[in-house]
Amino acid sequence: MRLTKIHAGPVLDFFTPDFTTQLELPLAGTAIAAGFPSPAEEYLDLALDLNKELVKHPAATFYARVKGDSMVDAGIQNGDLLVIDKALEPKEGCIAVCFIDGEFTVKRLSVREEGVYLMPANAEFKPIRITEDNEFLVWGIVAYVIHKPG
């Protein structure tokens, strides 16, 4: 899949995907055991197109590369690629890409009686309380996180 960079920022770099290409990859015909090993298949007989698997709303989907570690305890690490769907509705507890006071950030949404908070997933960072003084927008919802195991 080819990506085109549309914005570079201190926390996220944004990309648009090219959905005109297809890359069908082999998919194992059975589930892979994460516990005890299971007998291996002699061949792979199914195909998987990651565009079709990861993108439900092509016109509203963007990718962003993460810079920083405020969400490490949610499994989002520096350098990870986020699949962001702007067509999904924000809701309590979801991980969202937000625009606040001229900057993008990725945080978990928390709606409380006293207001809306952007919650980090790293004890070294403090929650951000949204007030009427903030320029604020939920830009999109993180649908998938792609990272290289390390």
C-alpha cells in the first residue's frame, strides 16, 4: 500500500492511503496457536487484502505514525502506525486522535460529570481536561494499531 504524507507534526505524521492497489497475501487456513503448537498446514490456501481487512470507510480513513510514548500502556508505541477512521463515532473509553489548541494528540476519551478528559496510557503523563477555552475536535477514532514487535 502506498502512503502520501499530508501533515507532519510533533506527535503524529498523517498519511492518506492509496486504495487503488491490491496486495493479496497468503493467509493460513487455520488459526495459529498462541499456547501449545498445533500441526502445521502443508500449504496456505486463502488470501487476505489488508486494505479490505483494515479499512471499512476508505474516504474517511487515514494513517498516522506515532511520535512519543504517552500511550505505551495501551499498546501504542513510538513509531507505530495508526489506522484512523473519521467515520466512527467517538465514545467513552475509545482511543482517539484529537486536535487541541493547534496540535494533534492521541489519547483515550473519558467523559465525566466535570467534563471531558484526554487520558494518557503512561503514568509519566497527566490527563488533559478539555475546557471551553480550548480549541478542540475529535479528529478520528483509532481503529487499528500496527507495530513491529520488539
